[in-house]
Amino acid sequence: MNGLFVHGIPAVVPEAEAALCRSRLLLAVDALRKATGVEEVDIRITKAVIDSASSHSSRLEEWEELSVSDRAERYTPTSPLWGMDRLIAPGGLLDELDAVVRMAELEDLVFSTWGMREIEPFPRSVLNFHGPPGTGKTLAAHAVASSLGRNIIAASYADIESKYHGDGPKNVEALFFAAQRDNAVLFIDEADSLLSKRLTNVTQGSEQAINSMRSQLLICLERHRGVVIFATNLVENYDSAFETRVRNIRFSLPDKEVRAAIWRVHLPKQLPLADDVDIPDLAERSDGFCGREIKQAVLDAVFRAARRGSVVCREDFVGAVERIAANSRKKQL
Ligand SMILES: Nc1ncnc2c1ncn2[C@@H]1O[C@H](COP(=O)(O)OP(=O)(O)OP(=O)(O)O)[C@@H](O)[C@H]1O
Ligand SMILES: [Mg+2]
């Protein structure tokens, strides 16, 4: 299903729900394409009725003519959803994030008031959180914003990319404009194609479009004052222009000790737990899990207990871990 994007799911929707919704929509569209042979699709779900092709195209024209500040209206800041206390990570990673926060707090003083920008034009508050899915990158971006007492503007690559020629770079500019306007932390998710050197399997046109987005991104990064966080799963082939400007922070699958702490942070005080719940044992059993899978296991176990109308016990968690492990084994086959 290359080339299909679902965007517009509100940021407040939990990621598991959002992912489910996205995959259902993508599967439905894929089935439609297979059944009908239709290749080009641009399906929208809107409140307004788009009744004719002409009103559609006139809207596009209006959109193309919008100024950067008008475009920036659609990028709205939100309060961070999580604080640093929710992020469980090895000490080294927490120290690194802490250093980023302290540096961002001092940025104005050091770089502007004390003139250090003459020496170092890129104050290195441009970060790339990279690592496997579900390891806490999005969570950490919110936590950094929360520690700085700033709002966050989150956009994914799909929100920025536009198939209408020339729109991608304008959207990049608008996004940075919005972040500056609101003094918000800018979080650009799924940024792999933006940061990487070369795309495979794309047409000439798309490649050009991405290249001009990259150039715009460099210009914006150069001018921007504030924290910018990219998140990527895998950037094998960095564009060297970004390598020198972006500070890479690696997120890894949790080891046993970190998993135990992730289990704990997902069990609120009010949750009625049976005495037989054994966190070290669950940490052992969830070997290979990412944080998101631990969260899913907790939700699964808690709902089962709620349906039964009793406290959550060891068996609920063990069963949930086994189901999730079996599911991910199935996916790998
Ligand atoms: N290191 C962690 N500490 C605490 N909770 C975690 C951690 N990693 C994942 N989680 C849990 O899993 C959820 C999903 O993690 P998150 O969305 O931050 O992962 P991600 O690295 O951004 O994944 P993706 O690459 O798929 O976007 C979090 O909201 C949290 O409940
Ligand atoms: Mg994420």
C-alpha cells in the first residue's frame, strides 16, 4: 500500500486507537483498489459536502494561494500529554534528554545575549529520536516539551508532504512559522524520508518534491530558534547536511530492568491488583517487548479483569503477555 497516508486523527487519540483506525482505513482502500483496479485515490472524510469536482479544485487553488502564516493556522500547539516522570529509560538516555532541556533553557542567554551564535550558528537543539517502534520516542518528545514548560506542535511527514507540486516546502515553512509563533517544541514524526539521502522506489517527480522539502527544511532549521525533534524508525542513509545539524538520540528496546520499571509506570495506584502480581516475573516473560507492547498487555489484562468484575491478577497479565508475544511471532512469519 505504498503512497497512502491517513492523517487528521486528533493528537489526543491514544496511539493504539489511532493505529487501528489508520490500518482499517488503509485496508479498506487497498481492498477497493484491488477490487476495482483504481490506482489513483484521494479519499477524504470531511464534515462538509464536497459536491463537485469544480468546488474541489477551487478549494485547492485557494489553499495553494495561502500565505505561510495562513497555512500555519492549521498547525496548532497542544499541551504535552506526558511528563518526564512517565518515560522509563536507561540513565544515559535520561541524562542526555536532561542536558537537552538545560541547554534549551539557556539557549537565549548563551546564543543571543552572549553572542555565541557567531561561533556556533546551530545551537544543537535539533534532535533526532531514532529507534524501533514503541520505544518511547513520541512520549519523550512530549516529556521534553513538558520539562521546558512549552507546548508542542506535532506533525508527521504525511501531514507535511503534499502531492500538489510546491506544497511540501510551503508546509515545512508554515510548520516552523507556527512553532516560532507559539514558542512551541516542534515534533516531526515519521521523518525518515525527510532526513535520508535518497529514496528508493519513487518516481522522478516525487523525488524532486522531497528534495525541495529537504532544502526548505535546512533553511528553516538554520533560522529557527527553539527545540525541534524528529522521530525516525530507521535512517540508514543520512543526508550529510543533516548529520552535522542534528543530534541523534537512540531509543532501544528495553532490557529486563527497564521493562520492570515500564510495567510499574503503567499500573496506576488506583488499579486494584491481586497480591500474586509479580513484576520481575512479568519483566522476564516480556523479553523482547517494546514499551508499547507492555502498555497493550496491561490494557488487555485490566479489561479482562474488569469484564470479570474482579481485581487484576497474575494470570491476567501472564495471559496478555502470551497473547501479545504470539501475535508478534505471527507478524514476523
Ligand atoms: N520508554 C518508555 N517508558 C515508558 N513508557 C513507554 C516507553 N516506551 C513506550 N512506552 C509506552 O508505549 C506507548 C507508545 O510509545 P511511543 O508512542 O512513545 O513510541 P514511539 O517510539 O514513538 O513509537 P513509533 O516509532 O511507533 O512512533 C507510550 O505512550 C507508553 O505508554
Ligand atoms: Mg511515535
